[in-house]
Amino acid sequence: MPYVTISTVRGIFDVAQKQALLQRVTDLMVEVEGQGNPDFRRNVWVKIEEGEPASWSLGGMIPTPDMIAGNFGALDAAGQRVARVKA
């Protein structure tokens, strides 16, 4: 029974992206470890762990929420990605 953990900075993925990531990783585990057997799907655990930006470093810098939003777009109250404003 595989357990897959994905660690990321909170605010990088919106709800739809998380769902797609969970689905695709599960599909990959079924293909590779389950040798394509669809019954293997029920044995695949996938977890997304989100840490606060202050707990991470990117190039030696602690990413701020503004840096993350500037690169990926901010999240609204529902957890959906808000389109970045192009300068």
C-alpha cells in the first residue's frame, strides 16, 4: 500500500489544482506500482502537506505571501486562484 506525501508552501495550489494533482499521482501509482490494475486504486494514499511560507527557503530567502502571489497569483477566500494582474 503506497503512501505518497507532497510537501509544498501554503497558497501555491488552488483547490482544483490540488484535486488534479491528487488524481494524477494516484493514476501514476496505479500504473507503476499497481501494474495498471484498477483495483489497486483503493490502496493508494496521497497527501498534500502545506507549510507556512516562513518555514521554507527558496534560494536562501524566505518566500513571503506577496512573493508567492506575485509568482503564482493570490488565493481568494474560497481557495481559488485569482488571476495575476499583468503590469
